[in-house]
Amino acid sequence: MIKGYAGKILEVNLSTQAIKDIKIGDNILKDYIGGRGLATKILWDRLGKKWEKIDPLKSENILLFLTGPLTGYYPGGRICVSGKSPQSNGVIGSTVAGEFGVELRCACYDGIIVTGESNKPVYLFIKDSDVDIRDASHIWGKDAKQTMATLGRECRELLRKRYPKFGQLKEPSFLYVGPAGENKVRTAVVAAKWTHAAGYGGYGAVMGSKKLKAIAVKGTGPLPKAANIKEVKRLIKVVNDNIYENVLWRRWGTGSGGYEVGAETSSEPVRNWQDEWHNEKSFGVDQFENRVWIKQSWSDFGCPTCCLKVAMIKTGRFKGAITDNPDYEMQAYLGPNLGLFTPEENVFLSSLADDLGLCGIQTGNVMGFAAELFQRGILTKKDLDGIEPKWGDVEAFAALAKKIAYREGIGDLLAEGTYRAALKIGEKKKTDVLKYAVQSKGISIGAHGIRSGKDYPESISYACSVQGGDHTSTAGLPLDGSGSELSEIFNDSGVHCNFNVFGVPRKVKFDFYKAVTGIELTQKEWYKIKAFRILQIQRALLLLGGPDIKWKPKTHDENPPRFYEPLPSGPYKGKTVDKMQVEEDKRRYYNAVGWDENGIPKTKTLEKLGLEDIDKVLKKSCISKSMLK
Amino acid sequence: MTTKKEPIWIARDLIKCSGCRKCEIACSLYHENRIWPEASRIRVFMPVPGADFPHFCTQCKNYPCVKACPVDALSISKKTGAVLVKTKACIACGKCIEACPGRVPHMHPAKNHIVICDLCNGSPQCVKVCQEGGWNVLTTVHRRARPYELYARTPEQIAKDLAIKMYGEQAEDYI
């Protein structure tokens, strides 16, 4: 057995209530590590041949919660949630911070595979090797804070009974869905600690479709034994010492972005990306700091950065709203993107998204989309059930968010996410509204625009990513660059926070992998073979897609139309993305990743990686034929 | 800071705790040579998100845990004032847990004995990492004849206080 792994994965079939432990072969772990990589492999093995027919929101989908060997060792613990995505119809490695992954490994599990679906609401409670499927009727419909309070009390009591002589155990860790997940909203998150979320991918909807309200885990054991603990200790210190130099993120998290990304780099979504520049000093980090932050540093397991803050509104009409930071993405999407420029409104909407279990990025995106259609007269007050989402009307957006979470009226349509909603609205209104949908392959574009050229994403970052609009996993060259998708696959498979690799020599995470597992992994091996292979499987499954939507690279390896409109104001006024440049960059990228001119992984590429079976399925698939046209 | 000769106490400013748990990591690495949160002598509780805090021995003036031990497995370090556990003598009866006003001692998750903070023989690892990170939740000070037992409170009591301090009366719903 490879060091650093617990050596088993818990598999729960919610249809039959069968619970078992499964083992993953060493060779698979060596190649796919854990998290995103292993998820991709498991999904291909189990669902690959029937992928196009698998409905992500039906019982045939499988839901994965996977750690990696570095979880708990590399500073900044996370867990990776995956499955067939109800947003992209491919595989997304969606990670969420917290102690859940560490607790799970201390309970001697590397991950959880959930199959089937329950006929009534349930939650899982893992206490070391004891696993119960428990009734969750009493928490079904409850928001994040109610769910955590009720489950917290219940599970602490159960733990006292399970370990009567231990003394006080720490509380277990939880992952859960809010009402949005229960209602299979495609922008629903798998959440933790009130405010943390695995958002991209829409796995909250998958959890809800299985009637799995939550998972609680308490592990009393140590992390699985590392190969060289002395070296691990040294490396933890190296990461910490480097991160402690990162004053910006330690002091402000990403919370300075709400003003700066708009004012300085012109790459922040403003009114559904009709602009990317604003100079609203009311949204400055000083305002957040002085008015709403009640805790300067909040963190997850082992993290030296502590980018989170706790924010609360103590007076006025938003009194009682609590959220973290908000971080830059929440600031942008539940702020300027909706024409809102005060910390109080932003905290209020962010807190509401947390409570309802909605992805703030993607729900902010779809609400901005609806507001632009309202601005243009395409959606009327009547279409919107009497709501008038004017830019800056926080109450209207709060009402819309609730409609989405409960799939009521117009909310049922918007709950499909921006792309699917655009298709339906376009059909109903007999007009093209896709040009206002700022997304890539069903996934909303993260709050970092590309028109000014002053932010980090490149012309094809979103267009060619196997995770669509995900701003944390962007495509780019060189493939072994620190910002490339292959680098991100390491963090997501490790599984640890990608913020704690910034400013740390790249070698360190590879040394870390060796110190924990005892296996040498060269950067060449990672970038040329292992990560490259994971990328190809993700690409293949994304292209197989279905059943409701299939992506054609010719059409969909593309930026949202909005990015070809010139920026209307600010220091980069007139700047836009050059279509010829995108085509050229795409050609270079396809070439580098071994895809043909139609964006399909070449037989030669897949064979070299031992993926002949994938090649066969991909080439046989109708999409390949139609895509050649 | 403290000089080496005198006994120390770990002063705690709980509201500043970021919940990074580096204290747990350092403690369990030092005592167990593993990362082992539930075996750590200092453990970070977070029953209410955002209100994280470390929970560990305060070295009460009258040491009720030591008095409660039926087999003399607990003693007081002359050098540091810490409670020391004779692991071979301990019968894991849990009497010290009941005697502690803060329910601080807890069983070793894998072995048949209690664990209690031993102040790392005078240079506590938890304080070191907390200071390195700049959180300064934990600080070593000289031990004086003071009622340190005031700090020996249960996780439930501390969580409630901190949560209400942060979130006001609505925190009652979260506990």
C-alpha cells in the first residue's frame, strides 16, 4: 500500500442502503493521485461507456467526495466533490475548504462514493469505521445555519454515546446542501461551515437529487502515515514561511478585489459584464474592513494564509446577515455585476446565497443575465412574476434568488443556470439571448475578464478549459506553466488549497508528494503524462456530454460573445478580444494538447497515454461525426 | 516573553483565533510524531462557524484532576507546573475529566490513557506556531499565583460566549 493513503474508500448505495469499503489499486493511485484526478478515472471506469445517456440529476449518476494524499499535510485542507456535472455534463473537480477532508482521513477513509438515490431525505454519519444512514426529514428544507445547528447538536450527542469514555470530542465536520440543492437547482453548491462551497459543477443539485441532505464525519485517528514525517515537517515550514511573506492575501484576503479589479485592471463583471470597469470607492476594501468585518482572519485546516474574514451586518435593514469576507468572487458577482456597490448589500446577498445553498458566482451570473434581459425589455415584469430587477435593487435580487432556490415561477427557469435558461428564453421569445450569457460550457465565467488584458486569464482560458468558466482552472500555454490547467490538476488531486502554492517554489509540492507517499514524481512525469492524461479524460467526457446538451468545439470552444464587444469605459475603453488571436491561440493550444483541428483528442494522443478505450468511445460517438462538419 | 527559569503559563486571547489549527498540528507532531487532531493536547473547537477557539489545560491552582486520580497517575511538574501523565499507571477511568471544570483532559484515541497538556517541558510548540503566524492567540507569560482555573471552562461554555460576543443574541440559535 502506498503511504499517505488511508487505503479504503467508503461506498454507499442510497437505493439499497448498502454500505461497503472499496480499495483502489496502487497503480491507479500512482497515476491519478486523488481528488479531481481520481474522480475522473472512477467516473470514466464506471460511467464512461454510457456517459452520454447518464442524466446527472438521476440515480444513475455517482457523487464523489475525494481527498488526496496531501489533504491535511499540505497547508490548507480541502476536499474535492465530483460526479457527472449537471452544468457541463462533463467532470468538474470542485473543491471546498474546511476540516471535512481531514476528518475523513482521520476516520481512515480516502473518500466517499455515493450511488443510487434515497426515497426519503437522509444524511450520512461516519464515526471512524461506523457508518449510519440517518433520517434527515427534520432538516430537509432548512437553511445552512439551521442545518448545521440541528445536525451539530444531534451528532455531538451521538458521539457522546459512541465514545462515552473519551471526554469531549471536537464537533464533527459537515458537508450539506441548502434548499437550492434539495430542489435540484443547477447552481446549487455542496457547502461547509455556513459559508464555504464547492460551487462549480453544480454538485449540490446532485446531492439533492439523491435526497442526501448532509454528511457528518468524525475521525479520531491520525492522518494516514506519511513516508517521511521529518521531511513533511520541514516542508510545512517552507510553505508557511513563504506564505507568511504574502502580506496582501493575509491582510485582505481577496477582499481588496471588489474595488481594485474594476478600478485598476478593468476585468470585473459590472451589470452582467456590460462593463468591466468601475470606480466606486464605496466598494473599497477599507469600507468592508471598517464596516462589516468582525473577524480579521478566518481559516481552514493548517492554512497559513487565512484569506477569510467573518463579516456581519449589525444594524439597519440587513441586520443579522453573516458571511465570510465576502471574497472577491462574491463581491463581484453579488455586487457590481448586479449594480450594487456597498458592503452591506453585498454581505446581505452573500449571506442569503449561503443560507439557500446557492453558488454566489453562478447565481449572481444568472441574475445579472436576467436583469440585462429586463433592461432590454426582453423579459418583462410579468415574465418575472412581478419582480423588477433594476440594477442596484438589492431587494429585487434577493427575491429572485429565493425564487431560484425554490424553483418558483421564473426561478424554475433561472435555476437551470445561465446557458440552459438562455436557450429556453431564446426559444420562448424568439430572439437570440445567448449573446448576453457570459458562460462557457454551462459554467459561468469567473469574475476575471479578459478584455483589458490586465488580469491573469488569457484569450482562451475559459474557451478551452475542461472546466468551462471556472476561474480556478484555466487553460493556457505553456502547459507546464504555473497557471496552466495541468498545474491546477495537481492542487485539486492533492487535494489542497491552490492559494497556498502562490509564492512557493513549484518544486515544493512535488517534494511534498514524495515525502507523504514515498513515491518520486518528477515534474516532467506530471506535466507530460499524468496530469496530461487526466486532462484528456476530462476533455473526452466533456465532449461526450449529454443527455440534454452536447458541446461542439467549433461552436463552444469559444468566448462568450460579450468579450468581443469593446469595453465601453474606463482606462481600457475600446479594448476587446481579437477573434483572429483567439483562433490562433486555440490552434496552438490544440496542437500542444494533442487535439485535432476540430478540438478532439487525437487517437495518437490517447493511445500514447494508454487511453485506447476512451478513443474508441469518443470516435464512435455521434458527436465526433457531427463535429467534423 | 519569558525567561527560561520561571514556570510559564499560556495566556489566551480566544476571539483572535483564526481556526488554522496549526497548534493542533504542532502539538500532535511533537507528542505523537503524527498529525492527529483528536490526540492533540490542544484542540480547536468550532461548534459555531467563525467562533473557533483552542481548548487546553489551564493548570488550576488546586489541580482538581490530580486530586481526583485514584491511582496517582497524574503529577505536577516542579519545573513547569504542568500536569504530567504517567501513561503506564493511568487506568483510563475518566475521573480527571469529571473533576476538571473545563472537561479538558481526554483519552488518547488509540491508547488506554488520558492526555493533558504538558507545556512541552516549558517551550510550548502551539505558542511557537501561533506566534509565527502572527495570530498571537497564545502567548507565554510568567506563571504567578493567580486563579487560572477561571479559564477552565467547557467547550460549550466558551463557544456560547464567543458566538454571542461575535454575532449577538442570534447566536443562541446556532449553539
